[in-house]
Amino acid sequence: MKVLAPGRDTAPADDPRFAAVRPAEARRAWELYQADILREIYFRADRPNRVLVLEVEDLAEARAVIDGLPLVAAGSSTST
């Protein structure tokens, strides 16, 4: 099942509290991409928004993938 997961940053990109988490976020995104779970990522240049396209079995798996992202876990990002 293909799932669109829109999200947005809840903290400014330059917030020092989350600087250490960003490399882990990039690594996790790469792992999900290699596992064929994260299919696409779209960003907006004018807003702190993004859309992830996931290939998962169901919405529960999609929620688990999103909740497992380091920036979401740290409270710097949300997804609906």
C-alpha cells in the first residue's frame, strides 16, 4: 500500500537542540529508502513542510515508520 505522509517542522531548522539528531535522521531515511519503504520525499522551499511516500502493508506500519524517525521522536517534526 502506498501512503502519503505529510509533515512539518515544529522547530526552526537552525535550532541547536536538534543539530545532533539530523545526521541520524538522514541515516534512517537512507535505510528506509534502501529497504524500499521510503519511496519518495518532497520538500517545499518556502515552508518547513515535506511529504514522504511510503510503501507499507497498512497504516499501522506507516505510523510506526514515521514515529521511528529520529526528528519525530525528538519532537522537532510532526506527520499526520
